[in-house]
Amino acid sequence: MRPASHRRARGLSGGCALLALSLLAAPATAQETATFKDWSARCAADDGCRAETKGTSTGLGIDRAADEDGYFIRFDFSDPLPDPQRPLTLLVDGEKIVLAANRGWVLTGEAGRSFVTGDAGLRQKALQAMLQGDQLIVEYIDVTGEPRRQLFSLSGLSASLLWIEDRMGLVGRERVAIAPQGLPESGAGAAETIKQASIEASGLPEAILHRHMTGSDCEAPDTELMREIPIEVAQVSETAIVYAIPCTVGAYNVSYRLYLRETGEIGGARTLYFPEWSRTFGWSGTDLLFNISLEGPRLSAFAKGRGLGDCGTQADFTFIDYHYRLDRYAAEEACEGRQPQDWPVIFRYAD
């Protein structure tokens, strides 16, 4: 048996496949529904059936489409989404099942919809554990580097599947977990695109917000004035994300405080500091940059001495390993109409 939605998905890719996959959860005109303890089940004519339960902020579904020969294990995550380049860990009554990124599970890019994939043995192990267990715990690292834990009751799952099988004429058949056909490519490039979009949509991780609110005199990001200025976010390495949070607003300058969030095994959050120069004091350090531009590992800052922008400082940086390297620093103290590209260069990195 294969659902109409997945029959259409075969041989498709990209947006067409995602559209076909989304039909699995689309409402149908004729539906039957039932509730079994912590699970609900529904069937729709020609569109298959699904059993669902809710965690704190994530949905868990076991779906069977009308013309497929098994069940799909689905998660509907909310922001912040799981990092698609990291594993999901399933814990069912103490039994641990690790789903490797791109092989054991796939984030489709359609909101937070994800499916358990992997080989047949892995899928079957996950389904059988859930059918026999009382509670499922899903652990993962989200796109902002924070560890997450979602809990699901499994009470009512078996009864929900039995109800579905009765409606579909499948009572007595073996319960098999399968992977949807036509899922989008899940290589490193696609995963990185999904991850970057998820980071931008997820806001600030808790560790960064706490450091900003308790370790600085900056105005809170949620005040009426600061809400109008976007927070800048960039993935600067495989395991590091930079957050630039507006700190103060002036007539022609916006200052930012920058934080590094490490998402590797050690992890952590820290404030970033940068060099600054003046003719009077020479070199010193600062935790504020003005009017920044943040794109990947590249960072630039432009502190205007006045609204015309013909004096002040301009600096360019590149993220290397664990910090920003200063590439170029120019300064103009006399406001006499010269543009930044013509200012005296105080420092230039020489490889």
C-alpha cells in the first residue's frame, strides 16, 4: 500500500517532492478520528492514516499512507530546530538508539518536519522500541548550540495503530517502519542551507542572552527602540556561531556586542573583544563595534565620527579557528570630506 501523496513523490526531487510529502499531513474532507490515552489517530479517504502525540514543543507521528507498505516515523520540531548535521538520540525506557545525521534522520526543510530514515534494521528497532515502551526521550543539539530534550508518552500508541490497521484492512500484518520516497538531498550543502536558515529564524540561544543581559550595560534587545534593529548571526566555522546584538543607538552609530557560541563537544559562550586605535592612546581593546557588516567568517565595522561618515575608524576582520583576525584598520580623525577608502591605514595584515 502506498499513499497517493508518496506515490506522486516517487521520482520527484526538490520543491515538488516536498510538496508531495506535505500532503501526508494535509486535512482531508472525509476523516475518522479517535483518541487513545495520550495519542490521537485519524484516517482520511485516499490519504492514509496517522497517529500523533505532542511533547512540550515537538510533535511525534507514526504515519501510514494509503499505498505504502509500512509506517513513517515523523517528528515536527519547532524553533530552535535540531542541527541537521548532528545526530538525534532516542531513549525508550533506557534503550538508546542513535540516529546519525543525514543517514538515520533527515530534516526536510519543510518547517521542522523530519523523518527517521537509516537502514531497515534501524527503523524497525526504533518502531518496535516505541511500541513496547512507556516513554520516548529525544535528545539533540539545536542550531544555536543548545542541548534539547523532548519527552513523549507512548501510552496509546499501540491502540492507535491497531485502530488504523482496522480502518485500512491491515489487522494481523507485520508492522514495518519505512522511509518516505522523494526526500530532498541531504548532503552537507543542503544541511548547511537548512541549518543557516534555522539559525536565523531561531533567535538567541539562552547562553548568549544570559551573558548579554548580565554581563553588559547594553539596552535590552526587546525594548521598543532595540526591537527595530536586527540581531546579526553568522556561522563562522563548523562548530561556531557569532551573534552580534545591538547595544546602543545614536544619531548615526549603532554599537554591537559580539558573542561566540561554540557548538562542538566542549561548547560554551563567550564575549568577543576587538582592537581599537586612536592617535592619543594608541592601541587598546573594546567589546563594542559600530555599524557592523557580518557575513560568514568576514566582519567589518565602521565607527562614524559624524553623520557624513568622513571621519572615524573602519576595520575588517576574518574569523580564524577560534577568534577574529584583524585584516585592516584605517582611521581618520580630521573630518575634512575624505571617504573611508582614502583614510590612512594604521594596520594591514601581511600573510
